[in-house]
Amino acid sequence: MIRLSTMAEADKYFSRIERFILPQALLDQTLQSLRAEGMYQVESIVFWAGTIDSGTATVTHLLVPKGKGVFQHPLQIRVSEEIMAALLDVLNPPELILLGQVHTHLGEAFHSHADDRYSLDTPGFLSLVVPFGGRDNVEAWKQWAFYECTGSGRFRPLGAWEITRRFVIDQNGKVSTDEIRAAN
């Protein structure tokens, strides 16, 4: 396995994602799923998948882990290797690629040490944190904490200017929602 440790190394193999197209329906369904899974009492998580073309990623799929293998706690959310294997079975690179994860914190949005340690360590992978269990309206999506993996377990925060520049809402874009369960 090749481990890409810096974004500069990653750029030799994969083009950097300069822009993300997010369907409005994706944001709506993301928040709805996070609320339903966490019920404002425990953390919850969903994954975003889609396509990449010429440095632009279009998120087309919302993947919601459910059931055995999803460990929820007020201060942490984890998914088992079996859930991750089931999630990877849904993907079909390059037609469908895992682009990021979105999870809640019951308080403020920030990337914790556990988030750094247990998130996928792939340069360019997004990790978004939604504050207060997703209580705010979807219009507050720019207030979520946006982080991008730079490799070696490091995530850099994206500032408001970069979020505005790199994330575009498509009012008419379609999104497919799939439940991800571990094989029995």
C-alpha cells in the first residue's frame, strides 16, 4: 500500500479537488439523517460520495451507516470495520468515490483529537462537523466546521472565504440516499 503523506505527493497521482458541487437536497437530507440518527442525544455520522472531473467533485450520494457496527455516544461516533467494508462495497471508483464524512457534535463544531485519529487518512478527504446535534437550520451549513485531510492524520480547517469559494450549492442537483449495514 502506498501512503501519501503530503498534499504535494497526492497531487502527483490525483488532481486536487478545487470545487465541490453540493445539491441543496444533499444538505437537507444530511441534516435530516444526522438528526434522526442522533436525536440530539448522541453523535451521528453520514458519508458523502460522488464523482470527480477536472478538479470538481460533485456529491451525488448520501451514505448513512445503520445498525450493528455503529457505536454512538454523546462524545463520540464510531463505525466498525464491517460497516466500512459495506460502505466500500457501494463505491465504484472512478464512477462513485468516497469524498467525505459529516458528523455531529452535541456542542460546538471543531475537529477533535479522536476525529483526527479515526477519520480516513486520505489527502483531500473532507471531514465536516455539525454543531449542537444539527439543531440549526440547513441555511447555517456554512457555520459547520470544514476540515480537509492533508495526510498523516492531519486535518486543516477551511476558513469562511475558502468555503465560499470552493463549495457551490446546486438548487436542482439530485442525491441518492443509501443505508449502509454490516453483513450479517
